[in-house]
Amino acid sequence: MRGRSGADGAPVVPEAISAGVFAEIPAVATAVISRRALLGVSAGLALVGCAATPATEAPAAEPPDPQVALLTGVIAAKEQMVSLYQQATLSDARLAPALQPFQQRHLAHLAALRRHLPEDTPSVPPGSPAPVTSTAPGVSVAFLRDAERKAAAGRPRELTAASPVLSQLLSSIGACEALHVAALGRLK
């Protein structure tokens, strides 16, 4: 049946319809649009339509655990305190032996605080703070005493947000810092 022309002169191709009956459809219509082409165009339009719709807002990140936030803040402050003691020992070598026990207690506080952090907390490195270079500015005993006083004075505010176990640890650390204030007052 190929090669036949329809009434309008276009070639016709037989196509199976239900029950084996043939009908003639113009060859131009079947040659231009195949099933694969139609599916490809449909899929492409669907993708374009999906891309054109406004994106929904991404779910907000979970707020940080208040205990973890408190711990990371206290740990950062403790690391700064250890750094201050390192600077003080570098600026006055005769005070280094007297300041070493203070620094060691702060390092013990850091270790105890880090034990309370969840294992998957990435923001606080597990080691001790980086050593201070010899070009660090001098830190006096009076400056250390003032830093210890401020740290001890801030502990009661931290206790309001802390769990019972963390409250005990922070209370002990605050008491130690208050004693450091008195002990540093005797160093000259």
C-alpha cells in the first residue's frame, strides 16, 4: 500500500487500528511526530515547568542545643584565659613558675568541659590552645586578676541555662576563679 496517494495528493501509510482493520493516515503526520519524540518533548516541558515554579523555602536549620552553645562559649573563654597565662609567662620569666599552677587548673577545667560536649560537636578542637609566640604583648598579674574576676562574676548567669551536672561543674570552676583572684593579689 505504500506509494499510494490520498485525496489531497499526500502519500498515505496503513496503520493498524483495533481488530486488524486498517485505516490510512497521511505519512506526513506519522513522520513528524513519533511516540519517542512526543515523550521527550513532554518530559522536557515537565522539567521546564518544575524549574519555573518558585522553590519552597528550605527548612530552617535546627537551633543549636543550648547546652552545647553554653559549653562552646565557656570553652572558648577558658582557652582565652590559658592564652593569657601563656602570654604572662612569656612577658615575665620570673613569674612563670608562680603562674604555672593557675594555667594547669585552667587546662584541667578545659578537659572537664570538653568531656560534656557531644562527640559530634565540630566547633571545639580537642587539644589544648595553641601556644603563644614570644612576640605577644605583655600581660600583667593585675590584668590576669581582672580577667579571673570577670570570669568568676559571669558564672552565675551561666548557671541559669545549664543542666544540673553542668551547673555543678561551672560552680566549681567559678569558685576556683574566685580563689585565683585572691591568690593573684598576693603575687607582685
